[in-house]
Amino acid sequence: MELLADIAYGRSGDKGDVCNIGIMAKRPDLYPRVLQCVTPDSVRRHLAGLVTGDITVYRLDNIEAVNVVMRGALGGGATRTTRFDQTGKAMGTALLRMPIGELS
Amino acid sequence: MTRRVRIGSGSAYWGDMFEPAVALAERGDVSYIGFDFLAELTMSIFQRAKAKDPEKGYIPDLLTLLRLILPAAREHGVKLILNGGAANPAAAGRAVAALAAELGYKGLRVGTVSGDDILGQLDDLATSGWVFENLDTGERGLDSVRGDVVAAHAYIGSEGIVGALADGADIVITGRVADSALYVAPLMHEFGWTFEDPDWDRIGAAITLGHLVECAECVTGGMSNVWDLARCPWDIGFPILDVTDASDGVSAVLEKTPGSGGIVNQWTVKEHLLYETHDPASYLMPDGIGDFTTLQIEELGDDRVRLTGMSGRARPETLKAQIGYRDGWIGEGQVVFSWPDAPGKARRGMEFLQHRFAQAGIDPLALEMRFLGVDALHGDVAPPMPTDPDELCLRVAARTRTREEADVVRREVTHLWTVGGLGTAFGTPSPPRPVIGLWPTLVPRAAVNVSWNVEEVR
């Protein structure tokens, strides 16, 4: 099964209860597929249970990357969440597990 | 006229490694090193330390680090800019001056920057009609938490550091400045830029560059998609910005300490460009707005990357502020179930806890039960549990209103050590910890009075 990790790198971090994930196409020619696969809807479906708020996907055509910004994403934020991954460092790898066969 | 300056980054957080920072001072050929010690929670921790002792409230690592790095910094004329003053830059300055005197650095000039602490101004601002809208939740007005507020700090910009550098400071110690300001400040100072006659593309470039290095090792192969390619991470090199200010704008080469481990390439720069950011066209900082969508990245080889095309816009008239308030407790525990039938024992263990919590009348605000090594990181996104694992580590965490409730959670997990199934093992339980809730908001720039002070070590 083809995963987002096959065509892109990703890294996540936190600000309060907002988690963002930078997703970078591994090659320029893969960027259009990244844009097709990484949408607010696909991210919401894949990370259901982890993210409760709005999701925005910003484009960075200059580096063939997108920035996924998710609100209500960390169980209240690093200081009050009961999650083990308090600062959302593994949210990016969670998204990289997303199957993309049917998305592009 | 084309000018150049080299700036290193020496710390990403409170607790970071000291040796790579010392190596930067010794071998980096840098004029400045910036150090970040502060996370969102840190200010509340140190505000409470300061409340107990007026000479505390700054990062204790500051003195350990300076003792190690001052010899090389003095020998090579490296100026140090550190936000380790946390909630008490003035006390940190006194402690640093005493350390410098002890080490024999008479004549060293120690600067401190203050004004970020706005705890004493909250009520006046509220009276004047400011509503402190919570940027996470949209809630307006601090009424629901005001009685529990322990800290309030605005993210101030570079102006205090620039002032201290202009007054000849060799070391500048700040509280809650924006991380990027640790790097914007020396660029403003060296290149003679001002906010009176601002060039926002240049300042936007400085903000972008500061953002790229502010987490030190996180742009040189730490926390990286290409970590497997990073050489000798135990000798990781911290980043260096070699910045050029020319008639056509600002460009830079991002590199790392010569002879160090780690890696710098397009991926380490891209992954950090987006790290902990929101709208990449509007990276809002107190010094201006960085636009990351115009940056061009070119690999030069040998762990060097050229950065051009950076731009920005005018600084906002509001400053971000973080208000910390007491927000209950977290009780936590771990227990490891053994083969045979570790999953079955784990299920009964969780059932045990639910019953015991109910019997004790505990009603946690949030309760998390996940298996370390299975789904503690990715939750429901993780693949199903393996069919017959040799061991399973259950982690339980609950957020509660009171310390007593949190302690019940901790205690009941430990009871599984003896009341649980055969072969159940355990680690050391951690005591309940107080929760600091964070209220991110904006405050008017005009309400924040940044000042600085530089004193010579005698």
C-alpha cells in the first residue's frame, strides 16, 4: 500500500493546542501529488480522534511543500494534555502513515 | 556597501547540550551566539520560583553554560545573547556578573533586558477595555481564570538587545523575547538597521534566518527526516548563519561548526522552516512579518546551504502574550504486563482501574490509557496490536481538578503491581504534577515598555 511517507517527508511541532505538520515533496515532480493528497478533508479523516478543530493547508510552491495547521490537535496543549506525545512531535509521522492510493 | 556577520545558535531549550555551544565559540569563527532556553511553560515555572525567592526565577543552566563557554567567548571576542533570564533577567544579570568577577573577567559588560513581564499590567489593561481574546479558544476576557493567573509575558522584539549591544554589552540576558529576536538583534546592530527607517524585506529576512537557527540542532540533523544521514550525532554541530547585507538585499549561508557531526542540506532547512509555524506567508514576530514563501534554498555541498529571496512586511501593532494559570493536576502511572496473554491481562488491568476510579469517586477531566510501544504516539492511527506480544506497557494519565484526585490515579496504577496478573512489573511512579494552562493572546505594543541596562564587571 502506498503511503504519504513514500512521496514526502514530514515534521510536526506545537504552539499551544495547535499542531502543525510541514510536508515536503521528496522530489519536485511529486509536489502535485502532495497537493492532491494532503487536504483538510484527507487529514481530518486520517487523524480522526487526534484532531478536533479546524485544519488549514498552506502551500509553499518555492520549496515544494505544504504546511498543515491543525487546531484542537494536542488534547489541550503540551502543558495540560494527558497524551504521552505532549508536544505533537509524532503527529507528523502519524500523517506520513496516510495511505494515498485512492487520493491521487 | 556589502557587510557580513557570522552568528551561531547555541541552545534550543532548557537542558540542551553544552559542548556544541562551546565548540561554536572555539571553532565557529562567529561574532555572536544566540541561546534559547524558553518554552511556553517555562515562564510560569520560573515566575513561581521568583515568587518564592526574589533572586531566583532564571534558568540555572545559564551559570553552568557561561562557566564553560566564557573562556572561548572572551578569547575569540564572541558576544552572547541569552534569553535564560526567564522570569528574572535582573537577578540573572547579577548572578552572571558575580560569576564573571569570580572568573576574573573584569571589564566585561553584562546587559539585561526587561519589560516582557506584564503580570502587573493585566488589570489596568482590562480596566481600559482590553479583552485578552484567547487565540486558541476565542474566549474573551480573563474572568474565568484571573484568580489562578501565575504569569503573563509578552513576546518582545529585538529593541532591548539592540540597545544593550549599542551600549557595549558583551553578554545580553533577556526574559521572554521572541526566539528570532536573539538573531534579528545582532543583525540590526551590525548592519545599522533601525525601526525608525525600516526596510521590512531586510528585517523579514532576518526574522526568517533567526527562525531557521533558533532551535540549534534541529536544523543540523536533529529531529530530522534525514537523521540516518547525520554523521556522529553525538558530536552534532550547532548552526552558523553567515549573513551578507548587500545593496540588493540580505542573503546568507547556513552551515555548522567546522569538523562537527550532524548534517545541513535542503531537507534540514525545509523541515525547520515550517517547524512550529502557521501561515508561511505571515510569520508574525514582534520585529516584523517574515514571508517564507519567497525563500530560495540552494545546496552548496559540505553541509552548507545558500538562502536568498527572503522578504517581509511591517511589524504588527500588537504583541503576542502568553498568560499562564493554575489549571488542575495530572496523575500518571505505568505498568508492564508479561506474556502469557499480555493483552488479556492489560484489558483486565484497565477494567480494574475503571472500577477503582469509580469506587474512589474520581471523575477525571481527561483520561488516557495507551500502550507504550503500540499506540501511545499515534493513537488510533497506529496499526492493530501485535497478536501475542511478550510484554505490554500500559501508560495511564488523568487530568483532574485536585491534587488528591491525581494522587488516587497514581496510587491505583501502582496497585496493579500486586493486584494485577502474573508477571506484572512496574517502574518508578511519578508524583502528581500541577497543570499550568496557557492563554495565548495579544496585547497592544504601546502597553509594553522594553528597557535595558548594561553594567561593567568590577
